[in-house]
Amino acid sequence: MLYNFLIPLADDFAVLNLVRYLTFRTGAALLTAMLISLVIGPGLIRWLKVKQKKGQPIRTDGPQSHILSKAGTPTMGGLMILIGLVASTILWADLSNPYVWACLAVTASFGAIGFLDDFLKVTKANPKGVPGRWKFLAESCVAVAIALWVAHIGSPSLMLPFVKDTMVNLAWFYPIFGVLVIVGAGNAVNLTDGLDGLAIMPVIIAASAFGLISYLVGNAIYADYLQISYIRGSGELAVFCGAIIGAGLGFLWFNAPPAMVFMGDTGSLSLGGALGSVAVVTKHELVLLIIGGLFVLETVSVIVQVASFKLTGRRVFRMAPLHHHFEHKGWSEPTIVIRFWIIALILALIGLATLKLR
């Protein structure tokens, strides 16, 4: 909004030329989102405590330490993230860019689905919430619509990592692929969100990586140098990613162990959907598998656990998702969280390396 308002005045006031620079607006979006989250955080947490009373229902089959230490902690802290992220993006992004609205639409829609899920969990004091099939159907409808929109704006294609300037046209399969990426990312982050601070920092790391990818893919000079396909307008998503980082850092202030609030599905679904939508716009969906590799590992651990138990009656892990397996092995919560953060950082660096290794 500020970009669209101030640019016409830049010729008369030289200082306003700063808003022309994507890097400046990305930094401004990061700081704005972080400040919003930090300012509204205490009041929001107090309000959630009053409304929820008993807080988020804790899985009874989980580690006993969770039942004892996390009882009464409010959920839906993702509202803090959503407010900071959406407000900051609208404030600093070029609102004439359709990709910005596509990513905001996914983020807000997934946030609404997650909010309903959290609301049912809290009001019914049941950790199940919205039935999985209905959640998947709603998420898929949003993802299909956005994938078709992105294909209409640009092309229904996929960029291949490690290959120079190559795009694969997915044609009719593109909407299905979009669902796999966006819905998969949303639910993968959701599964990872099980310990204080565990999900938010890998999201911040992934958003940092995709902020850089968006900037490079959206810049014709850098795209040509790196021999990757140039996507006009995708660079504006660097502002969106900056807002994710800022809102995430603000939330982490309150979510650091011991957490004052959980993000809930309101935050995890929206953040995962946001990352998935950025990957779809930049055509780096396959790179998301690397950068978001921690989320993939957590998801695979659940799939393997369920499949093994149904087929053989045996469990591969002591408990799924994977972070709970290490809890049952005796690892402390901070140890698991920090080590998973390190893994997320390493995977992000590997993912970024694919930009040059072609």
C-alpha cells in the first residue's frame, strides 16, 4: 500500500525513492511484522487465556511431561503471526502484483481452516478438531484455485533443480501438483508443530531461503546469471517472505521454551500454505522438498508409522511424528528443538546451493 501511494510522490521527494528498492521494502516488512507481533502478543495471549481457560487439549498418548508441563497453555497464537504477516505485506508490497494476492489468499484461507480446527479442539476439549477429510477437501479447493490462477498469470510449469534454465510443462496435471505442494506443505508444518519453538524457526529459515529465491527468480539479470528461468513479478514475494520472518520472530519471543502460547493449526497450516504457495509461484516446488526437508522427515515418519502398524501391527518409531520419538528416547525438549533447527538450516543451505549447481 505504501509502495503504491508513495511512488507517484518520489519524483518530488528524493527520500521516497527508497520504496522503489525491493530490499528496503523486504527489510521494512520484516521489522513491521515483528513489531506488530511483539506489540499485540501480550494482550492476545491474555485474551486467549481468558477465553480458552484450559488451553489447548494435550494428546493423552504423548509424553507424560507434556501433560504435566503444557496443560493450560493457550493455542491459536497463530493469530499473532497472521495479523503481523498480512498487515505488513499489505503495507509494504506492491498491491498491483497478483502473486502477492495469491500467496495472501492461501495464507488467510489456510489460517481460517486452522482457526476453525483450533476452535473446535478448545470448545470440545478434544485434540481431534475438524475431521481430516473435511480439512483436506477445504485445503484442496483453495490450492486448486490458486494453482489455476498462477498458471493463468504465468505458466503451468515446473523448474528442475540442477538443470540449466529448464521448465517442464505439467499441463492438466498442474492443479493436482499444486494441491500436493500447497496442501502437503501446510500439513507438514502442522505435524512438525509439537514442541516449543520447534516449527517456527524452520519456517523462518525456509522463508529466508525462499525470500532469496523469489528475489533472484524475479530479477532478469540474476536469473540469467544463474541460468534459471525468469518469472516476472515473482520478486515481490521477497516482501511477503520478509513479513513471514518478522512475524515468526515476534511469535518466537512468546513461543520460546517454556511457551506462553502455541501457534495451533491457525499458525502452522497458514505458514505451511504460505511456503507452498511461494514455491508454486517461483516454480521451485522440488527445491521446497530440500529446504523444507525437516517438515518432510516429520511427515514421512507419520506415514511410515501408520503404514507399518496397519500392515504388521508393529511401530517403527516409539511415537510419531519424529520429534516425539526422540522424546521417548530421553532427549530433552530443548535438545530436540535446537538440533532440529540445525538440520533445517543445513537443508536450507543445500537447497540454495541448487541455484548454482547446474
